[in-house]
Amino acid sequence: MEKVTTDSIKFCVENIIASPPTEDTKYINDKLSILRRNNISIPIVYLGITSSSIVAGALEVRDAIDEYIAEADLDIELIEVGSIGLCSIEPIMDVQLPGKCRVSFQQVTPELVQQILD
């Protein structure tokens, strides 16, 4: 599966949002599937970054994730997302492996990152 790139985003803006498709829907649906991450080929870590999660330590968690990925030289995509409305259990980190469902972890600390990602 192809990674989301600025070209993929540009394609969607120019070809789907600006002028909705009238033909070649399979090609367009394939591009949208990449953006939606329906089928992934590498692990993806989603981390909620909002004002309340920052207060709860999300930036330190992000740094720990970046460090883990760099030290282990792993091909993992880290995606910063918004709030899902559960401010009392932030930072929230989701992990999705290829072919598997997303798993959510609450009140993640930098010390828990290695244990979760291992």
C-alpha cells in the first residue's frame, strides 16, 4: 500500500474536492483508500495532540515515540490527530498494525511508549 504523500493530498484537492469525479471512480476510490488508510502496509501510531493533551504530556510522548522509531530504525508512521473528546484520559495513543484493528491506549507516558511499541 502506498504511503500518504503531499502528491496524494494534492490529487484529492484538485481532482475530488475542486471537481467531483464523473468517471474513473476506481482510480479515485483507490486514492481515497490510501488517504483513509483502509489498507496499511506499515505500522501506524496515531497520537492525539490538543491543548489538553499537551498539558497531560502528549509532546513528551511524541518525543519518546520519535526517539523509539529512530533508535530502532523502524518504518513506522506517526500521525498527529485531534481530540476524540476524552480529555480526562489523555494522552491517547492508537497503534495499528497491517491487517489488524487499531488499539487505543490511554494516559500514555513517555515511559510506556517502549512497552507499547515493543
